[in-house]
Amino acid sequence: MNRTNEERSMLSVRDLATIGIFTAVMFALTMITGVVTGFVPVAYLLSPALFGVLAGPPFMLVVAKVRKPGCVFVPSVLIGLIWTFMGGWPVLVSMGVLGLVGEAIAVKTRYQSFAALVIVYILFVGGYYLGAIGPMYYLTDWYLSFSEGQAGYDPSFVQSVVDTAFGWASAVAIPATVAGAIVGSFFGKGLVRKHFKKAGIV
Amino acid sequence: MADEAGRAAASRAGAGIDARVKLVHVLVFGILLFVGRSGSSGAVLMATLVGFLVFVRLPKCALKLVLYYGALWLLGWVLSGSSGGGGILGTLALVVFLLRKLAPLLGLYYLFAHAIGVSELVRALSAWRFPRNVMVPLAVALRFFPTIGLEAGVIKDVLRLRGRPLTLLTLCRAPREMLEYAFVPFMMRCVQIADELSASAVARGIENPEPRTALHPLKLRARDGVYLGALAVSSAAVVACGQAL
């Protein structure tokens, strides 16, 4: 039976199951990197960079295996949605918007250009950075106002910690996130080509 | 027959509350967590969350949340008292403070993961007309979470048996190799599971264009109205406490 172009471009059940499983893996990686770095606020700023390195292989495998519209946007929305169900709604907003932009770029290049996929992956990890780290800026503002009335907190010390965390650390964290995403995309491409293409999986 | 079904549903965790109501609860409290600007609003949020967890028959989760929050509060109090506001202890006090502020997330996780079953979630999202392309992978992802730990554990055991244990030390010595050894079999297994799951879903009629049926159809009842009323009152209290800084 001949399938139309429209049917071929739609996500099949197999594609959806693949996206679902690898989304679960990527979401678990956001949790693991968050927990590993979460004990120190400054290190927590680097958790998206670590996520960018580790989530490269599953992301590149999903894109290489599915190669249909939705294979970038759906995982982005799903990760945001699961975060939203646990209270982290900013992740849905940022990953949804940047995931859509990434999907448009990937569709434009028909999922063939690796350079475009690197940009798409940077947007994907950047969306996570904006959603997961962005509220910390807001919380810090809240923390400063709250700590004014608390015993045991020296306002100048609190200010210095905040300045460190959101001054130079942010200046390091943002390029580190981009670098982590680039490293992750190359790592992912290498693994997919070396193991999954040879095995005939993609 | 309907009474039996109702009783069975109410006996499960969730107390028979409609999944849509619980999802609204998670979303509203998730937003309120970032709205409150005073310590009392956070405490009110925690207290009401504990109350809701008890109501949906998750007393153990409520107890864990209370213990977690209490331990953080005590630790923060000790650290802020002994640090004099600076040094390493002061930094730790800041960390503990942020963890305490985010503690309600744990309660929301309990509410989402333990009080809403995957089938319930799919029915709720179907009722909200969520697209199939989001609903199916979401259900697959939620079902797959417990498997991730099991699969990762098996791969870790195999690596140990082959003389390449996955530890912090081996990871630091040869990060690329160790990540490759861990990622490749894990992702191969994921691909295999995706194929098996899709075959199973097709066999169960996921591609059937007819509307889905349910043994326990979603229906808003009086207790859902009471729950929503309590949610509105507690949300107003959190907002009022947040404004009263």
C-alpha cells in the first residue's frame, strides 16, 4: 500500500514511543544533574552545561531515528510539561518557545545538516537553562528582601554571595551551557555514527 | 455495579478525586511557589500541601514532607545562629534556605506521581483535548521512569563484572570511554523497549480512530467541588500571606 507524503511525515506510534522513552531519559538527566550540582548554588548554575554534555547522545539518536516534524518540539514540550507537573512551569515556557524555533530550523534543513542540529541542540539546552536557572534570579531577589528581617544573616555577606552567584558565575555559566551543548552534540553524533548506524538502527 | 466501581476508585490513593482537579492543584501550587515573598506564605503553602496529601490518602508522603521541611528548618536555624551571617556556614545556611523554599516541590511531586495514575492522566489530558503527539509519548515517558533505574543498574553491574566499574574515579580518568560504555548499551536497550512498546500499543488498538473508552469515566462530583473550594481558600491564604510582607 502506497503511503502519501503527508502520512510519511506524521509521527507513527513507534516514533512517539521512541520520543517518549528518550524524553524520560533526558528528563532523568535534568534531575540527576540538578541533584549532583544542587548542593552549591554556584555549581547549580552549571547543571544545564552538564545536562548539555550528557543529553547529547539521546537527543541526537531521537533526531536521527525519527527525522520527522515534531522530533525536537515534542521532547522539549514534554520535558517542560513534566517539570510543570512538579511545579517548574517556567521550563515549559522556555523549552516550548525555543523548541519550536529549533524545530523550524531542523525542518528547514530536513534534519540533514549537522551544523543546524548543533544550533537546535543549543536552543534545546538553552531553553532548559532559562527555565531551570531563570527562577533562581527571581528567588534571589526574594531572598534578599526576606533576609533583611532574619537573625543570623549579615546583609553584606548575603549580597556578596548573590553578587558572586549572579555576577561572574552567570558570565561563566551561560558560555559553559553553550559549550556543554556543543560538546554533547558532537559526543552524540559520534556515538550514533559509531554504534547505531553500523547496527542499522538509524 | 456503579457503587462498587466508585468504592474501588475511592479506596485507591487519590480518594476518588478527579485527575483534572489534582492536575489543576499541582499547576496552581507550582505557580504560587514562586509568587510568595514571605516566609509565612511558604509555611502556609507547606501546611496546606500536607493537608491535601493526607486527604488524598498519602499520609506517608505527608509525613516524609513534614520531616524533610522540619529538618531543613532546624538545620537552617542552627547554621544561621552559629555562622554569624558569613563564612562557609553562612553559605551553607543560604543553600539550606533555598532548599527549604523549594521543599513544596517534593509535595507536588508526591501529588503528581502517587495520586495520579498514568491511565488517569491520559484520560484527563484526553478530556482537555491534548494532541495525541504529546499524550502518547508523555504516557510512555511516565511508564518508563521506574525502568530507567533498573536498566541503569543492570548496565552498572555488567561494567563492574567486566572490570570497568562506573565510579567517580573511573569517570574522571576516562570520561569519554566510560560514558560510551554506559550510554551505548543503555540507549540500545531503550530503542528495543520503544519497539516492543509500540508493537504492544498497536496490538491494544492505539491506532483505532474511535474515541477511547474508560472503566471509570471522568466525572466531576461534589467532593471535587469541595476539593476545589479548599484549593481556592488555601491559594488565597498563600497569596494574602505573600502580600503581607
